Amino acid sequence: MGEPPSAAEGYILSYHLFLVGTLLDFVSGFVALLVSYYAYRYNRLLRSTPLLFLSFGFMLLGLGLLSEASIHLFSAVYTRQLRIFVEASAVYLVMQVAAYLVIAMGYAYEAYRRGTLSPTAASLLLVGVKRPPVLLLPYRLSVTAELLSVIILAVVVYQATLVYTTSKNRFAGMVLTGFLLIMLGQAISLGGVIVLSTPSFEIGELTRFLGFLVLLVFLLRSGRSGQA
Amino acid sequence: MGKPEGVRSKLRIYLDILRVIEEEGEAIPTHILYKANLSHDRLTSYVGDLEQRGLIVQVTRGESRAYTLTPEGRKFLKELRRAEAFLSGFGISL
């Protein structure tokens, strides 16, 4: 088996695909920050630990997406240095894993509080962030980070499914659909990273973006619930 | 850890009281008591809280007293409803 390919070989994109991908990241990042803001705002009413986790997790996700998109755009237009491009992606991947872990911890905390999760399962989720794997090359970072993201998102989707099946609430359904699409997107991206397929990676990004769009619809509809 | 499912939080009780008052326009204490499912002592305590915060105001309805929402009360009720919808998406109760 040969040497793993470098990140440069793994992420060669056409200019237009790159712009579309960056735009999707900007919108997704904006949606994530909106979710974080509303979780923070309602936490001021409720003083709820799960809400704090959700707010912080979505903030990490949003900031990560916006930073990555901004740096990609800047480096593509001004510096044209692939190293900056790759490093921005690396930082984002780490933030992404941390963000999903914090969100999963928020769900686990609430599920444990309501008694729908066993103490063992909850404690496994609440143990804390694992030490990041030793990374030698960006390719390994990408694969590891994407794989961790998919696993953590699977836990989040499981929790969201429990919430939806218990409540049969349309808002819970929207959140479940959003997270499901984000997880699916991450899984497709993981496949794209492993086999170095740019189209698969882009399809994964698009699917993840659809997940954030569903979360935006959730925010708009729940916002309109203020009326009687 | 946490409260049992059947126990309502303070915010949930506020929401229930404010909803009743909004539905009726001007709600007498007895109606609030039954529709919000409260004991007399709790009703007195929570209604007093809401009045003190300027969210509801007492009005005279013939010989009896009733409560109606203030503009701040309507705003707060709207915010609680939005919060309830948002939180329900994540399985968190008010």
C-alpha cells in the first residue's frame, strides 16, 4: 500500500465548485450561529444546562464554518497559498468534531435528566472530549475527523429520534431531519475523502447544507409560533 | 437528578396562566384556577408575581375583579411560545 495522498491531491476543486462550496459554508455557518443565538436567548429564560451545551456547540460549528469559508475565500483570491487553504480546513475539522460532541453532550444531559438514557450510556457520552489522534498528514486528519463527526452525529440523530418518537412534535421532526441530513452529508463526505472523489465530497457538502436549511426552516417556523 | 415529568416549572405555569388570560381577554381568578389547573395558594402567588412584573393588570368587571394582559405581558407570552416551540425541537421542556 503506497503513501497516503497529500491534502493537495485530495482537495483539488474547480473554481466554480469551490465558490459554491464556500457560499454553502457561509449560509450553513450563519444558520448554526442563529441556532446558537436562540438557544442562548432562551437559556436566559430557562437557565438550562442542555441549552447551554446546544448554544456552545452550534456556536463552535458556526464559527468554524464561517472561519473556514472566509479563509478559503481570502486565500483563493489574495494569497493563493494552498497551505493556508489546507490549514483552515484542518482547524475547521477539529472544531466540527468538538461542536458535534458538545451538541451530543447536550442531548445526553437532557435525556439522562428525563430518564430516557441509562446512566452508563449517559456517562459514556459525558466523559468528555477524547484526546485527538496523532496526526501526521492532513489526509489522516480529514479521515479521522470526518469519521468521528459521523459517529458523534449518529448519537445525536439517535437522541433526536427518541425525542421525535416520544413527542411526535413537528418541530422535533424538523430538528431530526436537519441532523439526519447533516450526518448523511458528513458520511458521504467521508466516503469522498477516503476515495479522493471530489464529486462525492461536494455531494456530501450539499447534503449537509440541506440539513442546515431544514434547521433554518425550523427556526423560522418556531419563531412564528409566538402568535396565538 | 432533575424534576419528575409531572411537575410543571415556574415558566410553564406562567405560560398556562397567561394563555388563559389571553383567551378570555379579561379572566376572573376562578377561571384561571381551573383552566391553568392550580391550587388557590399557588394561583395567588403566581398571579401576584405576574402583576408585580407588570405582565398582567387587575381590572374591575362589574362586582368582581379580573386580570388582563399588559403589552409587556403579550410580548412575554409571545416569547414563551417561541421558546416552547424551539425547545420542543430538541426535546427540552419549558
